[in-house]
Amino acid sequence: MPLLKTVCKTTDEVIAALDDIIQHSISTNDRAGYFAVLYYLVTCRVKEGIIHNEFDDGPRMERLDVLFANRYLEAWHLWKGGKQTTASWGVAFRSATLAPAIILQHLLLGVNAHINLDLGIATAETMKGQHLPLIKGDFDRINAILKAMVDKVQDNLGKVSPLMGLLDMYSKTHDELLVGFSIVAAREGAWLFANELSHKTGETYQECILNRDRRIAGLARRLASPSSYFIGLVLKAIRASEWRTPAANIQLLNII
């Protein structure tokens, strides 16, 4: 049974909720747990940064962290409850139910939905009624943390995906969406999106989110099913090497 939905109010509650999803994913052999592991590690690092005063405004950063996380948690519970999510999360969660995608694709699909859609919304909501540029420094810091943790998890992929190096070799000679997905570019896009939202209210605010969601869902579909014949062969080989169960992979990815 899906876990009971709760709206988190603190970073500690977010960490607990993410851990619950990870344990649920392990017990149900659910590939959606791959992104949950990454997000858990990121949130723990954000908490550490708040404790050690690494941000310009710790309480404000916690508000952003919680608003940001609640969008993912809500999407996960909607999906598990058979209800409609944003289109971007819908692609990510549907892919988690299918065998063809490799672990890296599952991670990037989650990152795509959460940064390219959710981060701009959470940032605009955090700074509602305030001057948005005031949060730019902390916005960049939280994204630097995310990129660092993604890099660590990718380094750890060798434990569960021994042929991942094939994708690195391929990327040296091809400009393919999957291998070229950039968290830095996603962060820059999220900031522009937050700026766009900060000037809108009511129906125009919601329409802006809907239009953005459509574009990001299109990107998600290309991430999930790359059009290149050659990268398809590479992904097939990598997938064949990922022989462990999703539960086993989740547990291995959670050891950094």
C-alpha cells in the first residue's frame, strides 16, 4: 500500500518522508526509488549546509527546501494513488514501471521534472512578495549541492551498472540529449522560469506553469526514448549489465 501522504514542514520531515519512500521502493522492487535515493542524499546535504551556515539565509533556505520537496512528495503520492500528476512527473513515473530504461535514465527523468519544473515554482513561492534576486546566491548553492550529489551517485553507478562507461565513450563523439543533459543548463532555465512566474498571478500564473510543464514533459519523453539508433544499442547493452533487482540497486546506490 502507498504510504500515508503528509505535507512536510521541516527539512527533517522531508528526510523522513524520503526515507519512507526508499524503504517502500525496496520492499516493492520499485524503480522510482532510484531518484528518491538521490533526493534523500541531496536533502541530507542541504540540512548539513543549513546547520553550518553555508547559506545566506538558513530559515529561508529551509522554506525553499521544504516547498521544493513537497512538490516531489505530492507527485509521488498522486501517482501511487492513481491520480494525475504534472506531465513531467508522469513521464518519469511511467518510465519507472517499465524495464527498458537504464538506471541513469530514471535518475535524469527525476532531475528533469524536479529542476526544470518544480524548482522554479518553489523558488517563486518562497520569495512571493519579496525581491526575487535576493535568493539568487542560495539558489545557486542548492543547485551546486544537487550537481555534486548527482556526480557522486553517477560515480557509484559502476556498482550497479558496470557498462556505464560505454555511454561516456559515446558522448565524446555525439551530441545526444541523454548524454548531454546538463544540470547547469537546467538550473539556469529554472531561474529564468522563477523570474517569469514572479511577475504573474492567478490564471496567468497557472497557465505559465502548464505551458512550462508541457515543454519539460517533451524533454522527458526524449530522455526516456532517445531517437538515436546507435545510443539505443548502447542503452540495450548497459541495460543487460544491470542484472540486479531494483531493490538491490537502490540499496547499493544509497551507499556513498
